[in-house]
Amino acid sequence: MDMYLVNALTEALHNAQKLGGSALAMRDTDQLILVIAQSNKQLQTAEQVLALHKKELATVHQELADARQTIQQLEIASTNREGYTLVEIASGVLAYRWLAQTAARGSHKESKAAPEFFCQHCMDCGLKSALQHLKAEAGGTPFYHCPICKKEFPANLSVTRRRLAGHSA
Ligand SMILES: [Zn+2]
């Protein structure tokens, strides 16, 4: 609740109490009815302020829940990315590569069956998606296809696959 709401609520309750206090000493019924009406109006104001506060509180609760969900997704994405490094598979196109495979590259330990690259977009969303290397139709360039987000990336293997500093997990 912000200070404006706190002040409005305090003032309304204070006024209602003051009016009620002065009404106790009154003998004139007409005046008493008037004071009761004024007092009720102040209580109505207090209720309106509280209703506003409730709405604000609900918004804050929703924002908190959204933030928690985002953090959870980031934690999942971070866990999924452990052991992977970001590499450039074509000019300006990034993908994740399993670190163990990067280390084994060129040696007899490298597994031909293991997927080579993983979709950066999907990994960042917490989904592990191995890119499929697809051969293009006659004359076209081969490309990578993500089975989850359905994005396609050029498979320009002449581009140096450089590890990006600061992105190795
Ligand atoms: Zn994807």
C-alpha cells in the first residue's frame, strides 16, 4: 500500500471515529442522523481505499508468481546448459555443442551417432533440442532444422566454429 492510500485510510477512519465520538453527546435526533450518515460516508471511503489496496496486492502477488516462474525457467535452462558451449555454426548463427564432444572432436572417441548441435533458442527456454542436419535439394545449401521450434539454420561449415568467450558453461 502506498503512502497516499495509507493517508486516505487513516484520515477516513479518524474522521469516522471523531464523528461517532461527538454524536454520543448529542441530544438532537436530526443532528445525530446527519452525523451517522457522515460517519458512514467516511467508513465507505475507508472500504474503497481497502478495496484499492486489495487490487494492488493481487497485482503484486501475480507479479511475484510470474517472477518465480521466470526464475524457475532460468534455473532449468541453466542446468540444461551445463556441459555445453555456445558455438557459431554459420555466420551469426549460434548453437550449443556438448563440451565432451568438443573435447573428443577429431579423436577416436568422437561418436558419429551423437547429435552435434543443439538449438540455442530451445536450450535457453529449458528444452534440449538436437538440431537435425538436412541435405538440401539439388543446388541448395544444406541446413539444420530444430524439431521443437521448427526453425531452420544454414549449415555453412566453412565458417570457423569459434567458442564464444564467457559462454562456456
Ligand atoms: Zn529450437
